[in-house]
Amino acid sequence: MIIFDTLDILGTAAFAISGALSAMNRKFDLFGIFIIAFVTSIGGGTIRDILIGNTPVSWMQNTTNMYLIGGITILAIVFRNKIDYLKKSLFLFDTIGLGIFTIIGVEAGIKTNLAPIISVALGATTGCFGGVVRDILCNEIPVIFRKEIYATASITGGICYMILYHLHLDQDIIYISTATLIIIIRLLVVKYKVSLPLFTTKNQDTAK
């Protein structure tokens, strides 16, 4: 499907920019920037493919994504000074990538005839784990393990996808609705500082 291929390209590009910006914010060298952009783009999809037994994984079978990630990373480096407010740009591209890759993961689960709940989990894995690898390599606590609503937005989008899919709506409407919902959730929770509750043990409270 044309729209599915387009979403794949947009998601890969968005995560590549997110990874490149993250690496440049931490003053990585050229090699480091390319590595972070690459793992951010393909990390979640690689884990997804391994889980469903799709090997060699997709980026090894289709080199187009390799060239795409390389080209997008070069553009991000060249125009780095024209991208204002890097933190906001990083958030925007990361959110777009999350929405699109969640769809791709859920779709992969459906095509593999997995149960709906597993397909939703696969969508969250595809959407979130590229960012997890990126944050770990950048020596940060992954965003999905902090109070910020990230994986929850992906899971909500995945559930939305499954509901619309079982209502037999047009596939394009399902794609657009799911991605839009995830992006809106991320924008709203950040704007209004909505977060999940934190829990600590008695010993941690005493130490404070």
C-alpha cells in the first residue's frame, strides 16, 4: 500500500532526525551521530522482526532504509544551525516517529496472525525501543521508564488501531487516526505536564 510505504519512510526519517539531534546535543562525533541516528531508526523494528521470526530483519533485506537514514542524517548535520529550539525539534520528530512506527508494529502483528493484545504490544515495541537504545547509548534513563507518558501513548494508539481494524474501516483512515491520536496525546501531556505516578520505597523516602 502506498500510504503504508509512505508512513514507513516518514517514520524512519523522523527517528533518524531525532537520533541525529540527540547525538549532536551531546556533542558526539560524526561516527557517533550516524550510529545514534541508525539505531534510533531501526532499533524497534529489529526487535520486532526478531520476536516474530522475520529474519534476516527488514533493514537487512531492504537497503533503501540504510541510504535513507544516511541521507537524512547528513541533511540534519548540514542544516543543524537552521533547526531552532533543538529540544522542541527532537520532541516533535520523536513523537512523529512513535506514532508511525506503532502503526507498523501493530500491522506486523496482524499480518502474523497474533492475538490483538500481542499486536498492540508489538506496536509499542516497534515505536518505543529505538528510543530506548538511543537513550541507553546516550547514557540517559530511557524516556519510557520515566514518568513522562510515552509508551502509554503508543499502547493507546495500538488499541485504537485494533478497534478501528475490527470495525472494518478503510485502512488509510485507520493509519491516519492512529498516528494522529498518538501525536495528540504526546503533545497534550507535555503541554499540560500530565504524567504517570511515581512510587518509591520507604527507604528511599527516608534517604531524601
